[in-house]
Amino acid sequence: SSFLRQTYGQRIQNHTNPAAKLLLETMERKKTNLAVSVDVVKSKDFLAIIDAVGPFVCLVKTHIDILEDFDYSTIQRLQDLSVKHDFVIFEDRKFADIGNTVALQYSSGVHKIANWSHITNAHPVPGPSIISGLSSVGLPLGRGLLLLAEMSTRGALATGSYTEDAVRMARANRDFVIGFIAQRTMEGVGLQSHSVDNDDFLTLTPGVGLDSKGDAMGQQYRTPRQVILESGCDVIIVGRGIYGKDPSLVDEIKLQAQRYREAGWQAYQERISA
Ligand code: 5IU
């Protein structure tokens, strides 16, 4: 039977990767499948939003390269908040180069992503060598990788056989690849119809909004219910739907985080009891 009927807690045993286990444990412990994506350019706003949403999320997704006043002390503060509020860190780096280059981008530069981000992600476009490059850095540190199997944007090219090949690449690298960024579960994708899928991957899904259908730059939003219950995804990733336009409105940000958390958890409870 499907992994989608199991609780997050039951699914911990299906995983060996420490980052996958940590995420599932956090979801079970805090009773939340909400991740917040914090795309703001000032470190002060970045940290204030994370401190506000921290109690309600299992994971915080970052784009560390958009901080205009970045210095490494921001990372220390992010890590302190991750301990204070008990959430996993996911740097949405979307690596896409040859193995040797992504290994350097992951370990080095000013951001040193592998040092602090439990989870990162990569485009499968270069083929399996991108996984070996990243895993040479990340696996010894207990990190996990998500492959970008699909995207939320209108006209995305990651569809059909590209998506199926991404899933095959993941199945061949179960130690490091813990799941997908996708719009639906990849369970059974690319398998013969009679074969059983033994690989419990995590599906993290951006493009989630309760009040808007999209933005002016191709983003498309679906509701937590569509994502978790109807499409079998595991984590909803919400950005502007939660922090809106004004990062100083801390009470409003907390209210929105609670609202998305409830919607996501309700959809999950319906799913496991179906
Ligand atoms: N993101 C998407 N769609 C995708 C992928 C990543 O929106 O298919 I892959 C990122 C971009 C942004 C966040 O950091 O998720 C969504 O932010 P909003 O909820 O503000 O649209």
C-alpha cells in the first residue's frame, strides 16, 4: 500500500538519510507540514520573519544569495533560530552544473552552504554526475538532496520523460537523494504498471497560496488541500502568502503562518484517514 497512507512518524523508518529523518521527526513532533520560503533582501527582515514563523514550521527555505547585506553572522543567527524553534534548514540553491563545479559551489564561496543547510536541491539536467558531485560534499556531513522533478511556473519544461528520468536518478541514489521538489507525489512515476514502488521519497511543493492564483511573473498557486490531499505531496512551501509585502507586520505574519499550518495539517489528516 502507498506511503501516502502512513503518518510522517511511521515514515521515519523508511529512511536512512539523517536529513530525511530529521525532517519527518520535526513534522511529527511539531504537527506541521508547513515550510516558509523567506525571499527578502535584508538580513534583519530575514531573521525577523523566521523568528515569527518559527513555532509553526517544520522547515525554513532560504535563498541566501539574495541577502544584500550578507555576512556569515547571519548564518549563525539562522542556526540559533533553527535550534530555538526546532526547524530544518533548506537552502534552495538549485544547483545545475557539472559535478566538480557544484561540489565547489556547495562547499565554498562566501556562503559555504553545506556547512549549515540540512537540505539543498539540484536540477537533474546535467545527469547523475550532479548527484555524485554534491554527495561527495554533503553525504559525509549527513545532508540530503532534493531533485527538481517539476516546477510550479506556467510553461515549465520539467514534464513527461524529463520528470520520469529525474525519479530514476533519485532511485539510483537513495543514500543522498531524499525526495523531490514537485507538484505531485512521484510514487510510481516511471515504473511499469505491475511493479511496486519501494522508495519512500519526500515531496516538497512550492506554488502554494490561499488568497491568490499566481503572480505577474508566471508563478501559479494551489491550495494546501490540492497539494497535500489531492496531489499527495508532503510539505507545503509558502512564501509571500505568509510574509506578504511588509516584513514588519509580525502579528499578521504569525496569523498567516498559523492559518497555512492548519490548512496543511487538516489536509494531511484527511489523507492518512482516507
Ligand atoms: N519555487 C517556486 N516554484 C518552483 C520551485 C521553486 O515557487 O517550482 I523548484 C520557489 C521560489 C520561491 C518560493 O522561493 O519557492 C515560492 O515563493 P512564493 O510562495 O512567494 O511564490
